[in-house]
Amino acid sequence: MNQFFSFIKKELYHITRDIRTMLMLLLMPIAQLMIFGFAITTEINNIPFAVLDKSKTTESGKLIDEMNGSKYFELIKYIKSDEEIESHFQTGKVKLTLVIPPDFSRDLYHSGATNIQLIADASDPNEASTAVNYAQQIITRYQQELTPTKQIPYVLAGNVKMLYNPQLKSAYNFVPGIMGLILMLICSMMTSISIVREKEQGTMEILLVSPLKPINIVLAKAVPYFLISMIDVISILILSVYVLEVPIAGNIFLLLFLCMIFTFSTLSLGLLISSVTDTQQAAMMISGIGLMLPTLLLSGLIFPVENMPLPLRIISNILPATWFIMAVKDVMIKGLGLLAIGKECLILFSMTVFLLVVSIKMFKNRL
């Protein structure tokens, strides 16, 4: 029995002497619980919406106040004409537009029926469906409030229009997200593991004494994975167009350029992971678990970033995949140009430079 407890004591010493692994084992369940508890929710609050009020009457104003007073919506802007509607959707600041016809009050009181148009950004079909359902519930409640009796003589019909994805195909949302997830895992995980493998096998010392500079050796390890990533990008785009029937509305070369910037940032992240780890197991845990879970849940791939608490939104903004997925949707689904995604490209480029500089500074020229 003493030998048994001695082995237990030995294993405890073995675990506790590796501080990073022990902290990961203790903190990972807490982090997963917090992420799953706050990020996974089907309810969406504070949906930004705009209003095109052609009636400008007391009745239309009450309907707008009903929507703005709800916890589900937040009024961003009053639109003056139909031509402005799509331009506000392209900026991404508006998710729903309420269009009230000019004869809203007259039709309501004379014929007892009127039409209200709801235009939603369906590049994320789940978010668009939820926003439209919320709006229709508010319209129905407003319709009931017009008459105190249970018999409702007034009918407010909601005419729904889904921009960019009329059929509400989920592939429109998942193709950009899966592309970001695959590139993140391939570039970060495989690059970090390949360099750490050289350290474990003892061949890194041989490479460091070669005529090439250490930084050239490290960058040379990343080039094959960059080429593989570009092949994967082309394969994903071909399958999305011809199999999943997701059209590429924007410029294909701009889309490939965006993928290249994101690939460089994930490769730089892989180099940084290889600089701070000494074993393949640690590199796999950091790049696999530490990157895959946040990318899957916090990048906007499944759940809207706007609906997350502030700490999770901050973490989301640190992830390169968040900006990549936003930009890919703008180019691939909405058909926007370089000026529309300039902010995302600049952020990804800045992340690449920062990660590359830090990884070079932390790379050990001597083992």
C-alpha cells in the first residue's frame, strides 16, 4: 500500500511541476463553462434597425416606439429614401429595416388593413429569421393594442424581404466560417507542431548551424503550409459554388487576397506558439483546444458577436478569424469591394506584423 501511495505522490509531483499544463487542466473547464454559458444562446438582443417612415403620423410613430422600446431592437437611424436602404445594410451597422408606407394611417382606419415591409440582412440566416420573428411579434402586439376589445378589426400585414440570401440557406453563413476555422487549424497547429518536432528530435540544432539564418529556417517551415492552405481555399470555394450553391458575389481575386492575409496571420500565430512551447503535446493543446474552441464559438461562426457580454466581445476582437469571417461575408455574400473591407484587412495585417515580430523576438537561436 505504501508503494501505491508513493506512485500517487510521484504522479502528483509530475503534474504539478509543469505549471502551464496544470493551469490549463484547472482553468480550461472554467473557461469552457463561461464561454458555453454566455455565448450559446438563441436569443438576440439590441438588434440594430433603421426606419423608413413614409407616413410620419402618430400611428407610425407609436409603432416605431414599440420596436425601439423592446429589448430586442435598437433604433440606429431614420432613412429618407428607398435608395439608402441597401447602403446601410452594406456597412453592417443595420440588421433590419422597417418600411412604413405613406398611406399607413389612412389605410388602417378606412380599409382596416395595411402593409408594413420588413427588410432583413440574411447573410446570417439564423439572425435574420430571429429578427423578423421578433418584429412580427411586436407588430402583432401593436395591432392588438389598437382596439381594446378581443375582436381585432385592424390587420397589419408584414411583407418580409431577405437581402443577400432570400432562401435562408445556412451554407451562406457556414462557408466563410468553416474556411476561417480550417485555415486557423491547418496553419497554426501544423506550423507550430512541425517546428516543435525539430526541437524534440534534436534536429533543430543541426538546422541552426546551417548557413541559413534562423529566421529563414523558421519561415521556410511555414511556406509549405501556406501553399497547402491556398489549395484548401480554392477547393472550398469550388465546392461552395458548385455543390453548396453559394455564389461568389464579389471579386474572386479580392477574396483570395483576403485569404492570403488571414493565412499569413495564422502562420504567424503558429510560429509564436512554437516559440513558447517545447513539446508537440503542448503545441497541439494550445493550437487545437486553445484556438479551435474560441474560433468556433466567439468568432461569429455560430453565434452573433454583438449578443455576447463585453469580456467575450473583447476576446472575439482579438481573434483573427472574427475579422476574416466578417470580411469574407462582405465580399462573398454581399459583393462589396476593397474599400468596404479596408478596416478588416488593416486589422489582419497589423495582427500579422505584431505576431511575426513577437515570435521572432521570442525564438531561441540557441537550444
